[in-house]
Amino acid sequence: MNRSVTIPPHGLGGTLSAPDSAQGLVVFAHGSGSSRFSPRNTYVAEALQRAGFATFLFDLLREEEAVNRRNIFNIPLLAERLKQATQWLARQEDVEALPLGLFGASTGAAAALVAAADAEVEVSAVVSRGGRPDLAGAALELVRAPTLLIVGARDTQVLALNEAALQRLGCEKALRIVPEATHLFEEPGTLDAVIALARAWFAAHC
């Protein structure tokens, strides 16, 4: 199953894909300046589908909202949009019973963690790719879902921020560093390393 959808109440576009007998649903929260058509997230989503996971790629902002860069870093707004998407998915018959995983990149990782800290959102696992978990602020202490932080070894500033955020998380947690990778994991084999780590984490917890 692969279908384009519109998420109320803001009319956000998304793509819901589910293989037969999916074991979990992974919702993607893309990073700053990106969209549901991000080639990196699409690549990861397709790999997760082959591993037996349903995936949901969607836009956290409408096109006119994304023009304002302040919205891209408005973590409470992004987290609320993510929460609304998970609530909508919980009403869709083809995926409503699936355990929920969140996959966040850059600022989307902070939004995923804030959403996971919300008592109204039932999350089984969180994975951050080159994320900014530090932007989740006080929500870090409230996250209960097992959380995996993945950072490139050459993304030194973001690595330091992730190491600090890891100390604040009170849930089951891990930090994995991908050798030779920079922030966007553009180096050969580095994004495949991210996929292997994320797939194992979701398989263990969803």
C-alpha cells in the first residue's frame, strides 16, 4: 500500500506506505529546509519498508510557512504538527494497530523528542539522524521511549550537542557514531550505516 494523503487540520501533505504484515509504523520528521520528498529520508523509508515497516513521510509545514525560517526552528510548532499526524494515523484502519516509531533529522529530531515526551502520544521508539536533540529542552527528561542518537564522526559540533543531550535522557538510550560521516551522511556507505542502526533499533522496540 502506498497512498498520498492530506493531514487535517492544516492540510499537510504526506505519503503513507505499508508492506504486507508490517511490524511497526515509522513516522519521519524531516529537518530544517527539507520536505517529505527529501532524498535521504525517502531512501531510509524505502529500506525500512523492505524490512517490514510501514512508513509515513509528511510535511510539518505548509509551503508558505516554510518560507519563514523562524518556523523551521519553532520546535513546539513542529512537535504539535507531528502529534497531530500521529493522532490522525491512529484513526487509519490499515496502520492504527501498529507500534509507533519516530525518525527525526536535524530540527525534526527535537520535534520527535518533544512529541515523544507528550503523554497523549504513545511512542515505542525514537531514532535521531544528525539531529538536534538539545533543542527539545526540558522535554528530554520526560521521554520514556527508547531513543537512539546517530551522529556522523565528522559532524563534531552536533556530536557534542548529542553527547550532552544523551546525559539528560532518562529513558533507554544509545549514541552511535558513524565513522567518516558528516552532517548529511553523504559519504559512501554512511547512510546505509544509519539504516542498519535504525532498522535494528526499531525492530527491537516496535
